[in-house]
Amino acid sequence: MRRIDAGLMGLVGLLIGAVVIGVFRFGLPGSEPRPAAQSLAAAMGPSDDADAYARVTGPRALSFPADHGAHPDHRTEWWYFTGNLTSESGDDYGFQLTLFRTALAPEAKDRPSDWATRQVWMGHFAVTDLARGEHRAAERYQRGALGLAGATTRPVRVWMDDWEIRSDDPDTLFPLTIKADDPQTGIAVDLAIDAARPHVLQGDAGYSQKGEDPANASRYYSYTRLAAEGEVAFADSTASVTGSAWLDREWSTSALDADQAGWDWFALQLEDGRDLMVYRLRRNDGETDRHSAGILVEPDGSSRTLTAEDFRLTAQRYWTSPRTGSRYPVAWELRLPEEGMTLVVEARLDDQEMPTTVRYWEGAVAVEGTASGVGYLEMTGY
């Protein structure tokens, strides 16, 4: 849902509090434990002013390239890339680049300042060097004014300072380039991305309902198999890489119910050519919410939506963060009985916790069982 839907769904809504209190830093491995994380579920639930924003209440036809760009009348939105890459020497990397937009108010106020804006942006960027066994992450905030951050179409460009998603074709999204560089952590990516198959619409024609209220939903589509090549930098080395990536696009005003605590989101690319995304919404009582869902994409691009009844997730192994004390399930059994599919999904590195303002676990995973492959797993609310 990525977030969540799937995804991370909820990180963007927390921009408001983070920006107001001036949170512009995060702990690196080895730093002191941080205070308790802010609540994703509360941030993604309905707010008192939700009805003043545009809300997602049912299916509608998507229009491209317009819907590759921003939807400023909705409260939250994200462009979410993850992927697994391999260097010419055989070293493996995982990466995540996500740009989040959130509206601070339903309508713009008339202010005589070039700095004035009702849109703020948050970026999360991470690289996992699997040969080193190390994960590094960066976070930044920016206002949607003075060209510091924003989104345009024809051609599509989404950016925060020098973090950028850019297409050079005014009529299509692909091919595109993604770039991010964080000198403080020593990580960078410069990747050319192209679509290996068309996008898929999540849920009901792109309407992804997450809660009992039909307006607790998002507009959601994905490119589940992208070809990637370029360069990855980690610490003191730069490698030429190729591999696969995944893009989730989502926007909403409220997405979760008050009794939902978090989610587990899986985006898997299998060697037999199929792609599988499932997310489990967890309720406060620990049970799986009935709005959990997913999609199975065939090699020819056809797809089948999945309901909560179509898959079973069972945690197999846990890892506890030495920084935060959060205990994450980092190995899972995923069963799709009707497909005859039983998969073991396991972290390629246990410590892929994002030490950002809102803590969560997001990292590269390996898949074995009735099918093998790679993917990304996101876990919130632990």
C-alpha cells in the first residue's frame, strides 16, 4: 500500500508536526535511543478538517501524464521507489527514494511573500550495502516555494533540492532518471529507470479503501517491474549497477481508521516473471484488518487483485533494534492457497530500520519457496 498503502503511507502526514517543531536531524547507527515514534495511524486517520480537502471516495479514471504529477488539494501524496541492484563485481545493494508532499491547509492564503506556501515536502533516502552488511539513511524537509521543492508535468519532474525524479519526455513518464546524494551519510544514487511492463491499478480501478469509512482510502497505482541501471555510492566507493525497481504512487486525505495500528507491506519480484504485492493492516488488538489487500501481476502484465482472504502471513523470526528497542519480524511465511504458492520472505540484512523522524523498517528482502526472487518489505507500528 505502501506505504500504506503500502509504501509508507503515513509518513507524509507527520510532516506538519515535524516541520513545526523543527526536526531536521536523525540518529545514525550507534547513537542514543530516540524518543517514542510519532503515531502513523493517527497521522493517516481522519482529521477534524478532512472534509475541507479533496477526498478519495470511489473509483475514477486516471489521466496521464497529469496523474504522475501532484494533487495539491489532497492532504498527502508520495512518489515511492525501491529496488535491488547488483554491481559489475557481483556486490548487491538495496535502495529507497521517497518524496512526500503534504498540504498544511486546505486553501492557500493570500500572503505577499515568495516564501509563502501551504505545501511542505519530506524526503527519505536509503542505501543498503549488502556486501558490507550496512544500511544508511537520510531525511530532509523543504517548503514548496521558491523552486525548492515541487512537482510538474510535461515533462514529469518531482524534486526536493537536488533529490530529483525526472522524465525528459513531455508525454510519458518513462524513461526517467532518479538522483539523490547525501554527503553526510556518504550515499548516492544516479539511476536510469525504464518500465518493463505497464502500470497496474491497485484496489478497485485505483481506489484503495483502507478503512470502514469509504473516504478512508487512497488513489493508488504501481509500476511493479522497472529496469534500473546507473551508479550507487556508499561510503568511499562508487559502483556501476543494474537491477530492478518498483514505483508506488499514492495520494489521499485520510487513509486509516482510528483502530488500525500499522501495516506490513511486501513488494516482491519473482524470477518466474510474476510480481506480488500484499499488505496486512494490523488492528490495535493485533488482528488482521479485513481491508488488507494486494495484487498478483503476471509476466504479460495482466493482474488479479487480492483480498485479505487470499493470503496468509506468519512471522518466522524477529530482530530487535539496538537503537530504538523496536522488535520487527524480519522473516515471514507468505501463503496464497489458491495459487499453490508458499514463500519464505527474509531480510537480506536485519538492520534496515529507518532512523528518521517517524521510525519504520524498510529494506531489501530475498524470496524462496515455490518461487524465488527479491523485493522490499516495509513495517510500521512496531
